[in-house]
Amino acid sequence: MSEKILLIDDEQDFLTVMSERMEARNMQVSTAASAKEGLEKVTAGNFDAVILDLMMPEMDGIEALKLLKEKNPDLAVILLTGHATIKQGIEAMKLGALDLLEKPADLNALTEKIHAAQAQKMLIIEKKNEEMINKIISTKGW
Amino acid sequence: MNSDDKDIQYDAIGEAGLRFFGKVSASIAHEMKNILAIINENAGLLEDLTFAAQRGKAIDPERLNKACRQFTKQIHRADGILKNMSRFAHSVDNFSGQIDLHDLAGLIGNLAGRPAAMRKLVIEVEPPRSPVIFTTNPFLLENLIWLCLEFAFAATGAGGTLTLSPVQTDSAVCLHIAGIDGLAGDFAARMPVGYEPLLMALGAELVADVPGKALVLRLSC
């Protein structure tokens, strides 16, 4: 099954080439050139992972990460950054980022993290289904 | 310049000067990383296409051309950034030198371009009627203009255009920083730390033209 990815970065040239390479790896890629646009797309789509630039105009990646996690706490978010400080890295992890990669990133390493994100999402779905079944079994009298 | 003057200028650089140098360097590093990321992905794309071609898949020549155009575009972008960085780095070479104010304001406008863009602001530099050339400490003046821009960013909020205009009158050389929406008479209390020693070392004065939404930096000459 192909992964559904949202790429959020204010560098349009980066979005174009990155999405082309990811699509060649059988991923379904949507792009957003701002955090605001990304947040709108996350609301509408069911993504396996979001790749988010840490520094963007209007709203930075940390702020966007907070809002993404508020919308969907289980969403896998991988941060990409030109120059992360240790403080930013720790803050991102505390907010629930799956990982933080430095630009220029290795696409193979990124792809592995996306696979891991999808596997994690499947586990969360399975756990939720199991909890729901157990709840039904324990509350119904049959 | 005597040794007392030199001491005043060294003192004026202080913590604010180091912060200024650090902020400019960090901003340049970030932009260069973005450029490298685009070059890296385009190189990766060529590898992907080569890999596909080795397995008998036809390559669209236009796809190769597009990647090459990206390399050229990003190299020109990086070259411009590094030229600015080099000029900026060399501005500490001499404590006193002849400068063209339009040229210097343009350099700071370029260096502050990304921090401005992060706030959806644009910086424009208007050419003067005739060249405004005088002798000063280039680094201190760059630092002072940068601090004025930091104030302008915070006062203006998101969106808008800040215009830097060098002006020469009979008595002084001035730099107008216009387009500051939230400018008020008490601007001095909201200026970033470190601007006063810079004003003193340069023998300059900073006043607010509140109706004109502009800071006026009067420089001695």
C-alpha cells in the first residue's frame, strides 16, 4: 500500500523535486507552501506522515507542529530543517515529532522514517479497533 | 582616528555586535542549506532517471533540462548570497572607510531579506538623486541599520514594505526607514538593546517622523 504524504515547505523548487522523487517511490504526495495551507490540507486528508520545514514565514514549524498535533495527536510528523538548534530539536520531540532531519536530507533515510510512520499508524489503528471490540464485547450482553 | 575613538568603536561593537554577526551568519547558513537541499534533490532525481534508463526506460530530455536549469538557478542564488556574505565579512576590515550609503543600505536590505520574509515584509532600497558617499565605520553603521530594521519588523507586524532611502542635505547625511506602521514617539524605549552606544560611536542621531511612519537616522559627515 502506498503511503500518503504531505510535504510542507516554503521553498517551491524543493517541493516540486521532492514530490517527484517520492512519487517515483510509489508514495502519494500532496504539497503545501505554507504552514497555514498545510494545516488546511491535514484537516481534509488522511495522511500517513507530514514532512514539515522548521522555518517558514508567518508560522514556524514548531507552532505548526503544535497545531497539527492538536488536530490529530496520532499524526506522524517528521521535521526537516536547515539549521536546528539542540533546543529546537528537544522541543520538537517533546511535542511529539517522529524525527528531525537536517537539510539536505537523504531520501532513503527519509523513506525509511516514512515506512516506520506508516507501520506505527497501522499499529495505532489496530489498537484502537481492538479497544473498540473489547468495549463492545464487555458492554453487550450476547 | 585616535586611540580613544578606536576604544569607543570597539566598545560599541559589544554584545549587540556579536549578536548581529551571529544572526546574519545563521540566516545565511539557513538559506544555503535550503539551496543545498534543492541541489541535492535534483542530483538525486538525475540518479533516479539514470537508474531507470539502465533498466531500459526512456528518459524525457526535458526532464534532464529542468534539473540542469535548477542547478544553474540555485548556483546563481548561492553566489548572490555568498557575495553579500563576503562584503559583510570584510566590513570589519577597517574601522573607518568611505562608503556609499545606497550600496551599504542595499547590502543590509539583502541580508535582512529572509528575516523580513519570515514576517511577510519586503525591504526596498531607493536610490538617492546623487551618490551619498562619506567616511564612517561600516560595520557599526550596518549594525545600527539592522537594529532599526529589527525595531521596524516588530513595530510593523506581518505584511507591508519597508523602504530605505539615503538622503544628503547641506548639513547631514540621513537614512530614512519608512513604512513602519506601529511607529510612535516613544520608539526609543522599544528599540533593541545596543543601539545607543552605536549612535554615540557614529556621532549619529535617531529620530521618529511619526506622521511619515519613518525613522530618520542622521549621520555625521
